[in-house]
Amino acid sequence: MALSIVSNLLQVLVVLLFAPLAKGVLNRLKERFQSRRGPPLLQPYYDLWKLFHKDTVVSEHSSWVFRITPYLAFMAPLVVTLLIPVLTAYPLFMAFMADMVGAGFILALSGFFASAAAIDTGNPYGAMGASRTRMVGILVEPIFMMIFFAVSFTADSTIPYIVQQKWMTSIAAFFAPSHLLVIIAFVMIILAETGKIPVDNPSGDFELAMIDEAKNLEYSGRGAALMHWAGSMKLLVLMCVLLNVLVTPWGLATRKDITSVLLAIPLVGLKILVLIFILALIETSLSKLRLFRIPEFLGAAFVTVFVALIVHVFSL
């Protein structure tokens, strides 16, 4: 029990401390692919340090929703970290408290509060970004459910630790068409949920074109730092779900000792680095879609996972 608690704390610390680094590596790679020098790898840490040392300005028209949202958004990825395999292939003491549907609900709840907080201040740009974010969320949630259905049909469970043990039993299972299609759909969902190109451009600063970043316009100081940190952790958590649950448990600790858990940190980091390289390549190879084209992109993700379900049913 003590080792399980320590392992869970290590998972939380890894997501908490290395999420800004993952964002910095992604931003640096995107600039390199475009033949630019790019920001330092540690730039997200500098930005967080600067924001935490700035004063917080709160609109007089805002309510308690605006004030508590940064803390809810910050805690949601950390709670999900306790439910998914980040460093260990064996279940920890909170592994069975919720499945993938519950983890998705926690992230969706923080997204709802973020949209409500953007509307709460009365800023028209915040409301515009919140409405666009909800539009994307409404289209993304059915795809999430279809992915969970596909996973449950294959692994007879939606508990992440059970999925990685039952689904990834052989090379043939990994290269099954239904499995590969689910992975493609989940990558498309990561791009949409984290505000990446082609759905959104996180580096853009034009208010009328913002989607995900428009929700954070009214935050300053500690609130802005928590919102940006939460976005980085959400990206890292989704990458861990994709890599450790849907792709391969390689690199995760299989022995119940602290040395194996610590050794899993650089191995899992190597997998994440490969995925970051792929995401950076996708973002630099595509252009941002117009707003009315985003449903087409998410519709393609829905069709992909639907075909995965059909292929799996016929393969039985």
C-alpha cells in the first residue's frame, strides 16, 4: 500500500513538473520545422514564474465561478493522473475508482467551468471563444464515447490498466485494423481537445480567430498561470492515455519497487518525445481550418472510430 501511494505521488509529480517541458519541446520543434530558431525549451517555466509574480486583476462583474475555475482546471488533470498508467503497468490503489469514461467526465467538467468563467466577465471575446469551445466539445464527446465503446468491446473493460493488459496481448492485436483506426481517431481528438492545428492555433493572438485561448483572456497573475499550466498537463495526460493504454505499455514499471518506477520516467519520456515529434510534424504540415470546416475534421474522426467498430465486429 505504501509503495502504491508513493508511485501515485510520483505520477502526479511527473505530470505536474514535466508538462511545461513537453509544451516547450513541442513549441521548439514546430519552430525548427519552420526554419526558425524558436523559444528556449524552458520558456513555459519562465512564463509561469513571471505570471505567478504578477498581480491578479479580477473584473468587478465576475462571480465565484471566475475565481475558482483556475483551481478546478488545475486539479482536473492531476485527478485523472491517479486513474491512468503514467509510470506503472500494474494498477495503483486509485486505479478502480473510475474508468476512462469517468476520466473524460472530469476533464469535460473542468472545460465546462472554463467556458462558464469566460462568459462570466462579460468580455465579448471570452464569450465568443467559449461558444466555439463548446461547439468543439459537443462534437468531440460522441467521438470519445465511440472510442470507449471500441475499447470496451476489445478489452471487455474501460479501466485503463485492464485495457493495456488485455488489449495489447500480441503484435497481431496491435496491428489489427480496428486498433490502428482507434489510435488515429484518438490523435485527432488530442488535436481538437488541446487547441492544436488544424482545429486551433495556440500561438495566435487575434481575438476573433481564437478558440481555446480566448477562454483565458480575462485571467492575469496566478489565475493565468494556473490556466496555462492546466492546459499543459491536459495535453500530457492525453498523450499518456494514448501511449500507455492504446499503443503500448513499453517502458512502464512492471515490478513493484521504487527503482523500477523511477526508471520508467525516462523510458516513458522517450515515448512522449516521439509523439511530440509527430504532433509537431502534423501542426507544421497543415493549416488552421476555418470555423465551419472544423465539424468536417471531427466528423472524419467519428467515421474513423465508427469504421473501427464495424471492422472489429466483422473480425469476430
